[in-house]
Amino acid sequence: MSIEDISIPIDGVNWQACLQHWSWILKKCPEFNILLATKFGEIFVTTSDGAVWFLSTSNGSFERIAESQDQLVEILKHQESYDYYFMPQVLAVLEDSLGPLESGYCYGFHVPMVFVESSLDPSNFKIIRIENYLAGLGDMLGKLQGVPNGLEVTFKAVD
């Protein structure tokens, strides 16, 4: 798969507006440039020291994963890492069942991966504007910070 097959164009997205909803976790590393966005709305960023961080919107984490873009390339040569970050098998199924993405859109979870009820089944995905998805998901996951694991919560999904 080419980079275009596993990512979405980052141009034309108002990243400032949608990522402000992730300030609760981005404070770990508040200054960065967006390197790449996956078709699932997950984001690789680079910092002024060259390090690469990964914002996993599906599980609400933001971690330094490589010391440089070259190291990231080496990491992604391992099939297990590539599969983790880009989920190509899931992507292929979603493209067949939901169709291809238009510019500015991503495949978003109906029930995010932080919930035990979530799944990688195509019925748990929708095509959604990345800005709307990241804003809503960031707000929701931010509100769940500090909630003990296993506690039952209720939320209303909005398209």
C-alpha cells in the first residue's frame, strides 16, 4: 500500500479548531507539526527536536514513538507496527463496505475503542468529516479522564 492508500490529505483541515478538543492530552507536547493523518483520524506529529509522536484518537493516547522520521520509517517496516498504526485489513473491509473517503473525511468509530462494546466490525464505523469526528471524540474522551475503568457510562452518539 502507498502512503496515499493509508492516509488522508492534511491540507484543508482546520487542525487548530479540531485539536483544541484534545488539549487535555496534547499538553504533554503542545507544539508540533502534523506529519500524517491516518484514514481513522489518528495523527503522527513531529516536534522541533525531530521526534515523532502519535495521537491515537481511538484509544485516547498521545505518545512519543520515534526519535526521528527515519526511525519511524524503520519502525513501520515491521508488519506488526504497520498493522497497529494503519489497520490495513480493517481499512480494506471498510473501503469495500462503506466506500472510499472524500477529502476531509475519515472512518470514525460509532462506539470508540475505549469502550469494551467497541469492535472493528464495519457496522461500528461511519464516514465522517475529520474535524467533526476529532472535535466530538476529543471532547468525550476528555470528559472521561479520571473515570475508573469498568464504570458504566452512557453517551448519545451524534452524526
